[in-house]
Amino acid sequence: MSFPHLKELYFAFNAVEDETDLIPAVLQNLNLTYLVITGNPFAINLENSTLEIILAERYSKGGQLINEHINPPTYLRGGRTKIA
């Protein structure tokens, strides 16, 4: 699905195992120049070279791929509840 005005996509901390699952969304949204993939399994394993290439082609428009280093544990913890 294409969103013609989409410029930024925050797709951090999802359960995307392979970067190829995100490539169609990036290619279909030609104005997308900012993509955050931090915390996805493929991003944690630094398996995002194709997305880097695609966004590098868009650098002339300000394209940027964000994959911040996160310290273990690499999952989100839920809050603990106390039972009275």
C-alpha cells in the first residue's frame, strides 16, 4: 500500500525477522526518507544492508536509516503487578 505523503516511518521494536519484509513498503512509498528499524530481530543482527542501499539512494533527498545499538536484554519488559 502506498501513502504518497509518508516521509517518516518509525518501525522500531517490532518482530520483523527479515529485512525483505519491509522492502516493499519502502519501495512503494517514494517520499519515505526516514526509517527507524531499531530493535527488530534483523536490525539487532545487523542484517539490513538492502535497506541501507535503498535509503542511501534517497540521501540526496535527506534519506536516513536509523538502527541504534541497544544493550541487552533486547526485548521490552512488562510491568510487574503485586497481588495483595
